[in-house]
Amino acid sequence: MKRADARRNAENVLEAAAAVFVTAGVEAPIREIAARAGVGTATIYRHYPTRADLILAVYRLQVESLAEAGPALLASEPGPHRALAAWIDRFVDFVITKQGLASVLQSDEPCYDPLHAYFLERLGPVCTRLLDAAAAAGEIEPGQDPYELMRGVGSLCAGAGTAYDPRRLVRVLVNGLRRT
């Protein structure tokens, strides 16, 4: 079992790496991540011996955070549609920040192959639960496909930073699920 300070360092490294990957890409210098995390580069390599290990850990941490957010939002938001909208907002953040990872995730590197299945395994059921709750409450049309919704959001986010605001279009999409 890791000591508390070692766990804290590993968490700080993942948070710093996620932030650096968004701004500088996954090829950013390890020393930049270390400086942001307040640790030495040796600490990063001790926890994540390769860049791929670090990328995988960041991706998994963010998927887990998004998966845990669904039930929490259902419990805290005033209604299931609001919980769905809040979760989709977080999903948009996730998708937009992963665009820098696209080339790495589509590389010939076999260690990245299971990530898409992992993403669907963890987030598909969360999206299903949110959609089912909103449909059961009569807030949205029943029978929505969670994978179709996530793919649609992902497609809208593909244009992030271009001539349109993907967040606005995703809000239109989510509001379009409402019963009329």
C-alpha cells in the first residue's frame, strides 16, 4: 500500500498532466508536468514509467470521475433532465480535452486499444441511467440511445475552437430531448 504522501504525489501528477495535456498536448515535456505538480521528474517516472502509462492513468482517472458524477448529479440536481444536462456538460469537457489525445489513441500502440471499450463500459451505463431517469420522470422522450447521444456530443465537440461553440450546440441537443 502506498504511503499517503506517495498517493498524494501520484494524484497531483495526474491532475497536472491532465491540465498540461489540454494546453500543450500529450507530448509536453515531463518536466513541465513535474513543475506543475510540484514534484521532480523522478517522482513521475516512479509512478508512471512511460509516457503511455501516464496518458492511460490520466484517461482512466477522468473516465472514472465522469462515471461517478452521474449518480451524484441524479441525487443532487432538482430533476433528472437537469442531472443529464449537467453530466453532459462534464462529458463535453472530457471530450474536448481528449482531442489532444486523438492521435495517440489512434496510434499503432497496442496499450491504447482497450481504452474505447473501457470508455463505453464505464460511461454507457451512466448515460443510460440518466436517460432512463429523465424518461421515467416524463421530462424527455423515452427510448433514447445513450451511445447515439454520446456519439452526437462527440461529433459536435469535434469542431471545438472553430467557427462555432460546441457547448451551445450540445445544449440545443440535450434540450431537444425534452418532451413537448
